Amino acid sequence: MDTTESKEEIFNRAKGQHETLDRRLQMLLRKPFLTAEEELEVRELKKKKLYYKDIMEKNR
């Protein structure tokens, strides 16, 4: 039994994570005012999105 993920599986998993993070980010950015915690979350979400985008680029 082969448990190694294919490039396509890795790409699709990263894409799903990226899209989930993007939806949360967009929800936060629609707010007229962000708390300090939300501003921190926005920065973290952007970093995580870049991480998953890098994975997607490496596995095209």
C-alpha cells in the first residue's frame, strides 16, 4: 500500500487550504474595523496563504 501523495493530491490539498484561508481573510477584510487580535489574524492568514501558494507552485 502506497501512502505517498501524488503531486496532484498535494496540489489539491494545498489549494483547498489556500481557499479556506482566503475566505476567512475576505470575511475579516470586509469589516469596517478590526480588533488587534483580528489584525494579527489577518497577518497570519496572509503568511499561511503564501505558504500554501508556494506548495501549489512547487507541485504544478
